[in-house]
Amino acid sequence: MKTDDLITLMTHDAPVSMRYSRVLALALGASVVFSAALLVGTVGLRHNMASVFETWRVLFKIVITLVLAVLAARLAVRIGRPGAEIRLTALSLGVPLIMVVAAVVVELSVLPEDAWRASLVGQNALFCLFFVPVLSLAPFAGLFWALKKGAPENPAAAGAAAGLAAGAIAAAIYAWHCPDDSPLFLATWYVIAIASVSAVGALLGRRWLRW
């Protein structure tokens, strides 16, 4: 049987599709709850969240990480279905990217040049690089488990998508603690942390997500 024919048959296999959907819902739901509980039980929420939430930088950080998490999770879901169209879903990731670039431009235009470095480095750059990957462990494991129930055509790409989604979910959770609100910080340290999880996902997916 040709590979294309096999993929077509698997796409129309309703029981597998239903099982995959249930596994994904369970994996995402449980992992998000676990990571959120881990944040609250360790470093906790930002102590002045109620007051600072009114500022545009904090609101932007919360919203943009949530948008990225939703879009990346949607890509991870679709990439596990053989024959599914993922191009538009992948392109939609450019929306939060454009939003971050625009916010950085605004930040640079309103801040004096001698304040740029302080905004970029922030107070917790190294902790961000450490804790976002830690918070991504549960979503990462859950998405890999779910993708094993699917049939991704490109294991490396599926692993990268799972890592991207896990890192984005972790960033969205960590944003509720992080005291560094500058878009410069977000565009640097959050992006590095998420990209590192995505890279690990690509490497592991190449081996573990074969079918």
C-alpha cells in the first residue's frame, strides 16, 4: 500500500480520531492545571498583580503569551492528524510575532536610550530561562503522549510544534509571576526560553514520534 493511501485511510478512521481528541483534551487540561499549581505552589503569583494589571505592558504580556499558547497548541493538535492542513495554522503564529515587534518599537520610541539595557535585562532573565522550561515539562510530556496516539507525518516538526506549544503555555503561566514587563524583555528572554523547548521537542520528536 502506498503511503498516501495509508494516510488517507487513517484520516478517515473515526475511532482513532476520537481517541486522539480525547487524549489531547486530557493531556492539555491536566498539564495546564499541573503547571499552574506548580507556579502557585513555588514562586506564587505576582504580589501586586491586581494593581499592575491595569498597565498596558502587563496586560500586553498576559494577552500575547495566551494568544501564542492557543495558536501553538492548535498547531500541535493539527500536526498529529495525518493529512491535516497546517499551513494556515502555522502562518497564524506570525500574528503574535508582529504584535511583539510592534510593542518593541513602541517601547524603544517612548524610553530614553539609556534605559533600554535595563528594560532588556530586567531583574529575572536567568530565572525566566530556567523556570519557563520547568513549567513546560508537564505540557511537553502530555503533548508527546497525545501525539503518540496520532500519526504525525513529520516527527521532527511534530516534536517542534509540541515543544513550541509547551513553551508557550509555560510562558503564559509564568507571566502571572514575572515582574519584568518590558516588551524588550519579553521579546528576548521569553522567546529564548520557548525556542529552547521547541528545539528539544524537534530533537526528541525525530526519534519518539515515528510511526
